[in-house]
Amino acid sequence: MKTIDLNCDMGESFGRYTLGMDEDLMPFLSSVNLACGFHAGDPVVIQKTVEKAVKHHLAIGAHPGYPDLQGFGRRKMEMAPEEVEAMVLYQIGALWSFVRASGAEMTHVKPHGALYNQAAEDAQVAKAIVLAVRRFSRELIIVGLAGSVLVTMGLEYGMKTANEGFIERGYLQDGRLMPRGWAGSIIHDPLKAAQQAVCLASEGIAIQSENSNTTLKVDTLCIHGDSPSAKEIVWRVRLALEEAGFFIKSLAG
């Protein structure tokens, strides 16, 4: 049977600020990537989100980002490799404490925002992330943009990796994501998002792309939980994948 992981970034509320519909989306997912307090999330939010993920039997991963609450971790920061490594290791450890206290295990690490995008192209940033994950546990899966430098670097260091595709994002000709703000960079139509999910999972092809001949190896599909149509998108995506013969299953099995 064909399998695919369906993941979502969560735990990104902070104090009185609420972002996303975390628990509404969880029944449709197999994995979650939880903010670790730097770009979003606070200790109470992290704890509650971990508990909800455990209740829904989801694979839990760390979602470390730059220390940029105001910019939501989407602004590029210049940091030395050793700073990036320590920053990522710190965040993995923070989330792990809540996961362990809930009687669960952490399965993967996926960088957030600007850190994710830099790691897709910058070998120094990618290496720093890989070294941080490896220092914590060689069993953790490193999740990165399909075909990215981060995935390649992870393999070079003997780590488990997963290539990620995006259900509601447009792609450039070279397989990178279209910058937010560009026309066509975000797919808002749930039916079109479901179509892209099936195409990515089945053929590695993004329908919202500058080049329909660009193919990607995809192990996991991401849906963003902070869009107004996220709830409709996720159930339509899951239904479409199942109708296409896919079993929704986490990377960790």
C-alpha cells in the first residue's frame, strides 16, 4: 500500500495571541511540528499542544526557528554556524522535555520559516542544523524541502531524512518555494490544494509551478494551519489522498 505523511506546523500561539486551529486539524494528520518558543509558542502553549498531539496519537517533531517573535521567524538572520547549532539544539531540548513528560517520544525535526529556507540552500546553515540534531539523537528524522541542501547534508552525516512537499504553496522552476507575496505563491482553493497533494504524492509534480516538468521526491506533505480555509483544505486533502490509494502514516511508522 502507498503511504504518505501529512504534517502541520502547530503550537504557534503565544500568550493571549492565538494562531491556527490546532486541535480541529489534528484528526486528519499523522504528524505535527511544534514551535519551541523562539519564533512562536510559550511554555504553556507547548505543553498543551503536546498533550493534544499525544491524545490524537500523532508523531511529534520539533519546529525550531530564529529568535524572532515579532517577525514570526520569517526574517532572515545572520548567525555564525555554532550559534545556529546551539540555538537548534536548545529548542529541540525544550520541546523534548514536554514530550518526555507526556510519556511520548519525539520523532523528527523540521526547521521553521527563514531558517528552513536558508537550510534549503546554505550548506553552513544546513550543516549546523544537522549537527544539532545528531548531537541530540541519531534516531530523529530531519525534514527539509524536497531535494534541498538540508536533506542532502543529513544523508551525508548518516541521518534519517524526509523530503517535504507543500500542499498550498507555489513552486519555482528549480523546485524552491515561490516567495510569499508573489502571485500564485499561495493556493487558497481547497480543491486545488487537494489536487496538488495527490499530484505531489503520486508523481512528485506541483500543479502550482512555473515548470510543470519539475519533479520532486516527496515523503511528507505539509499543510499550514493558519490559513482561513485550513480546516476545509485538510479534510479535502486527506479524502483525496485516500481515494487515490494512499494510507496516511507518520514518517516514524
